[in-house]
Amino acid sequence: MKNLQKYKCVFCGHIYDPKIGDEKSGIAPGTAFEDLPENWRCPSCGAEKEYFKPID
């Protein structure tokens, strides 16, 4: 089973929820954070993936 943990941007607080995905970037619901493309950016502020931290 894929890890569907949420991740939060340390800069703007945007939460990536894998159950929702990121429609704006063409990311389908059910896509785990680890499976996002390396060039994926925060849809709110443009931060890179490395600036997202897992949240409970």
C-alpha cells in the first residue's frame, strides 16, 4: 500500500494531500508525495519538493 501521508510547505503552509493530488499540475488523486516528479513545485509559492515536510 502506498504511503498517502500529507506534506506541508515550510514557506507558505500549502498542504499536499495525496488523496486529492494537484489538479493544477496534472497530478492525479492517489499520487503519493514520493511519486511526484522531481520538478514538481508548490502550487501556492513555487517552493521545491525538498521544502515540504511530512505532517500527521
